[in-house]
Amino acid sequence: MTVLDSHAQEGDPDVLLADSGVSMPTVDDIGAGRGPSWLDGWLAGNIGDIVAWYRHIHAHPELSRQEFQTTQLLATMLASAGLQPVIGPTGTGLICDVGTGDRCVALRADIDALPLHEATGLPFASKVDGVAHSCGHDAHTTVLLAAGLALASAPELPGRVRLIFQPAEEVMPGGALDMIEAGALKGVERIFGLHCDPRVEVGRVGTRVGAITSAADLLELRLTSPGGHTSRPHLTADLVHALGTVITGLPALLSRRVDPRSGTVLVWGAVHAGEAPNAVPEEGVLRGTLRTGDHEVWEDLEPLVAGLVQSLVTPLGVGYELHHRRGVPPVVNDGESTAILRAGIESALGGDALAGTKQSSGGEDFGWYLEHVPGSFARLGVWPGDGIMRDLHQPTFQLDERALLTGTRVMVHTALTALAS
């Protein structure tokens, strides 16, 4: 990790403003008056700025491991508050401690965007062709930035709060590994994170003890054949038939070899082979995702899949090459950390803000942090309460900007609760 350079500390005030012609709306602070007084005061004085930061980040998305401008923006803002952000070794992502003391808890946000075309029609829509913040990472980033700056305004803190702005969540095996290797968890007792959830109403936060996401691996199977004429399949190895056998056979066999309660599912997303209808192709490829909600099952999947593929294709005479790319482990929230998070949510927004949530089959590299320290991950409500629930990873995804304030309050209160426990 490298300390922020002097140029970044000088700052660039232009990046802190909304784009020309975009006015900042009045955003209600759902948790206003719940304290502490320094947090209420800081939010009251910075609501417009928080929305401006969010809209700027939304309009200028960057793909995984390319988040250089976003990183510099964050570093500039944190340095302007007298903090000492430390940029990651590749120039993307950073960590920054707020407060002093031996005890340290971490708060994490992911900062990368998706390779999607935005179709929201918003006045602050993405200015980068083919790149969009359609998963809410712009909100996660803004929430953590606001929480860090609010904590920096506190008269005193009962310990240190480490802000982890992580790159490359959207690519496997995830930028969390880079941050861990760079020392982001050194001295950290617990870690907490939030993710936007368009199925949860703004002002509420979904929590869960145990697994809240699933492991996600990538499979690529390449088959080879001598090729030949479709009128004489007995003289060659029928590659397309072999592909079809694996397409249907592998998911079926897995369902009989893995505990069905684990939520293990294989879904193919791409298959390519041949061009001519009367020719047996020489090459073909299958690609898909393999997911499970059980950590122990995930540990055993790679050798199991390899053995099943071999049993399916060997009798068919085709050659094969299997690439099993291990992705991310499930995010498994421990009970004590989740109790702390729930207490933080209740302090920040009241008891009515607490909501349950189901385990998702989606992957999230926050799980890597929980391989090293206990923690908890929650679902931040971003649905306004009426209208369409626009799902994550859709070009039309957008959120209720009040969630920027509720998320900030939850992060601050959770950190304070964790340090006081």
C-alpha cells in the first residue's frame, strides 16, 4: 500500500460538485434526531454534498481494477478532513483509519462498476459508454465516504474505524483478496458491510445469521473431436452430442451427489460449437456458473465435478479440458457480529428498520474477509416503497437517494456499537 501523494492531498474542488445543470434534491433524513448530536449535525450540514458525491460517482463509473479516478476522489475527500488514506498497491482502492486506540473495527464498500449500458434516463446517468453502476456500488462508496467523514467530525471515538474501499468486487475471485494481502485486516476485530437491495424498502435493513450469499465458481469445458460428416457419426466422435450429454447430465448428477439442502445449482450460460448443419465440429465449449450455499460443499465441488465430467465424456470418445475457476466463498455472518449490526441498525433508525432476509444465490467477495475475521453483511433497503422494484445488474436499476443517509447512519452506529461491545 502507498500513502496518498501530495498532489491528491491538494484536491480538485471540481470533482466534488454535481455536473452543470444537475440540481441537488431535498433528501429526507429518515433517522434524523436519533443522535449522536455530532452525527445529526454533520448530516444536516452535508446532505446536498452527499447526493452530489453519489451522482458524480454514478456518472463516472469505472470497471474492476480500473477505479483510479474514483480512488483519487475518495483519497482527496478523506485527506481534506485531516485523515491519512493509503492507496492500494495497484493504484485502486484504499484503506483509511479514523480515530485512535488499540481496538479496530472495519467497514467495507466496493467501488467498481459493471460493463453494462445504462438505460435509466437519469440526468446524471453514466457518461462512460458501456459502463454503469447498476449494482449500487456507487451508493456503497458514498455511504462509506460519508460515514468516514462523519466519524472524523466526532469529538472522540472509543477506538479506530478502518474504512476499506475495495476495488474489483465484480470479478472473480474478487478484489477483497488484494486488500487482505495488502494488510487491510491487520489488527481488525470485526468487519461490516452493506449491499443495496431493491426488494427492501428504504429505511429498512435486512440481516441474517449464517450464510447470506452463496459461493460462485466458473466452469469452462472445452471438447475436441476429429470432426467429420453428420452422415457418418459412427466414424468420429460426435462432439455436439457430447456437449448435450454434459449440458443435461452434469447438473442431474450433481443433484444426486450433493445434499439438496445446500442450494447447489449449476446453470450453463454459453455453448458454442460448429457452423455447418452437416458437419461434426472439431471443437466446442461450455461455460456456466456453479453455486452453493454451503461452505463445506464448496470445498469439495472441484474434485467432484472433475470426476463427473470424466465419467460423462470418456465413453463418448471426445477429448476434453475442464477449467474450474474457484470464485468466492459464501458470506457467512456470525451471530455475535450480526447482533452488533442489528443493534446498530436499531440505534440508527429504530426497531421498525430491522428486517430479515433470505440467503441469496449470488456471489459476493465479502466472504473472503470472513475467512479471517468475524463480521456481518446486511441488505440496505433502496426501494422507495411504490413502483417497480428494478433489480440489480439491470440497465434500468436506480435507487431512492434517502438510502444514502440511512446507510451512513447504520454504518456509523454499527461501528460505535462494535467498539463499545
